[in-house]
Amino acid sequence: MLQNELVVCFSTLSWDYLRQRHHELMIRFARAGNRVLYVEPIGIRMPGWQDRHRIVARLRNRQKAGPRGIRQVMENLWVVDPLVNPFQQVGFVHWRNVANLARQVARAADRVGGGRPIVWTYVPTPLAREVIRALDPKLLVYDCVDALTENPKGVFSSFAESERELSRRADLVLASSPELVERQRALNKHTYYVPHGVDYQVFATAPAFEPSVLSGLGRPRLVFFGGIDERVDYLLLKRLATAHPDWQLVLMGIVRTDISDLTKLPNVLVLGHIPHAELAGYLYAMDVLLLPYVKNEFSRYINPAKLYECLAVGKPTIATALPVFDDFKDVLAVASDAAEFERLAAQAVAAPLDEVALARRRERARANTWDMRFDEIMTIVQERLADV
């Protein structure tokens, strides 16, 4: 197990966003006795009006970080809140960003003990690559969790070529879905399939009480939780809520798109962000869990971080037929279209508790914890470190 290493993580997600792979792995690096610098998002596209709430939140975090732009969030883990000019594709702006960000990260590294870092990046932009080059890492890991070139919100025009260059140059590439592995392995032979995991005990333990905000809410309750953004099939959710007014449709997560058509419906409840430590309590108060995704080129590559959380809770789960779910049809109800999704949801609502199915779902989750996943990654990293 690696210890006393400096790990610099360039993330596409803010530290205070929904806890996902980025957070889980860096938390475990820190717990293992390494010093972790988690660099807040530096941008993959020009921000727009829809990003205003996220930008305000980032500015608040920057204030918390103080003049040095660094704040400690747990033992051995610090968050770096960089100042970056969003006009990154303009030549002189790009190089000024590179100089400023490299200086900020280097200063932060010195503050936590310094050393030649392991760089763990989710960001393949030209800015990230140049700053990584300046850091001279002992190991460069590209953890690829999305086909960001297919992002419906767009990316910088230089993004696709920059990602290919990062993939070729990285010492190690991890990919979270089989489709991403295939795409990345064509660029780097040191590419490994490493799916997400789950805090099993957190999600497999039923709480003593139901959250008070759900008191009086009728049944059946169907829930989607996670990032409420362009990947979610809102037309499908609207169809479920409209066709079944006796169903209660609950949405939990940070809203990053227009869902006004849904919020107007009387049987739709939007709860917003639920802290990670409290999430399981809400899920146990539901009857059916939903994984409803728009089927497009972007979603073809995704592997939802919430998948094993759903399985650990054990409730019936209905999913859109994405490639990543092909190997989960024994524990998920997978729908090829909206009509089948609705039919499967109705069956789940009407069916009595199936203890055998519940145990099967939990067993799949128990075999895929974040601790197990981290150990698997550490083996790969240590073997690669010995070769470079």
C-alpha cells in the first residue's frame, strides 16, 4: 500500500458536489497515509448562464480557502481552489493560466510537505496537461469516467485532441465502463477496466427512522437520485408521473437543468441535495429505484456511480438499457424503451417483497465495495510505478 506519497488530483467535480468516484478514491488515498491535494474544476468548456449557481458556490469556497486558495477538509486531504480565466483557448490567456495554476498547485504542495507527486487527473484539457507537465509527476494516471467529448453541453474545441494526447502520454489509464476501456486502450496499452464501488455498510444498513420530510407522503414511492442533469430522461419521468397519478415520484440531487415541467406535477417531489451520510435513509423509505437515462452517444459510455448503491439498498431497480447494464440483468430490470420501462416499474410496484432477489442484489454490491476497488487500483498503481 502506498504511503506518504503526494497525490495531486485534478477533478471535474467540486469537493462539495455529490460524492462520487473522485471523492471516494482521494479519501482512501488520504486514509492510507498519503497527502492529497484535490484541485477543484478548472473547466472543460466555456461557462454559461446555466452554470451561475455552480460559479457562486465555487466563489464561496474560494473565500473559505483564504488568500492561499487551500483548505483542509479532512486529515491528509486539502482542497485547492484555483483562480482560472475561463477564456482558456485564447493563446496568451492559456499560458497565463498555466503559469498561475502551476504556481498555485506548487505552493500548495510545498505547504503539505512537497515531493514529486503522483498526478491523478480526470481533466484532459490543454491547461491541465501543461500544469501536469510542470509538476513533473513520478506517475500520471488518467481516470476516465465519461466520454466528455460527447458531452451535450459541449467542451472546448481543443478538448478531443488534448484528451487523445493525455491518454497516449499517461503512465496508466483507468476506465469506468467497458466502452471507455475499448476507446482508451486504442491509445494506451496500460488501460484497465475499473468500475465504481460502494460504501456497502452505509447503504446496506436500514435506518431506524424515516426522514421527517417524507412523513405523510403516499405510496408507492419511486425515486431518482444523483446529478439531475442532461443525462436523465425527463420525458420518461414525466410519462410515469402523468400516467400514474397515484405514484409519488421523488427526485433527490443537485439540479443542473430545467425540470419545470416535472415540478408542476402534483405527485412529483424535488428534495434537492441530500448529504451522503443521510442518503441511505431516504432510499430505504422508497419502493422502487430508477435509473432513467437518455440514450445517446454520451450515455453509451457511462457507468452510473449510484449503481452499486442501488443494489446495496436492495430495492427493485429499473434501468434504461445502456451497454453497462448488460451484465446486470440478473439484479436489475432493464428496459429497452419507455413503454417497457413503465411496464417494469408497474410490475415492481405491484410485486410483494422478494427476499431472494434482495439478497442477490446485495451480494453483487458486497463484492464491489470502494475499499476492494481501492485495493485493486493500488495493486495496478504499484506495479506500474515499478516499471516507469
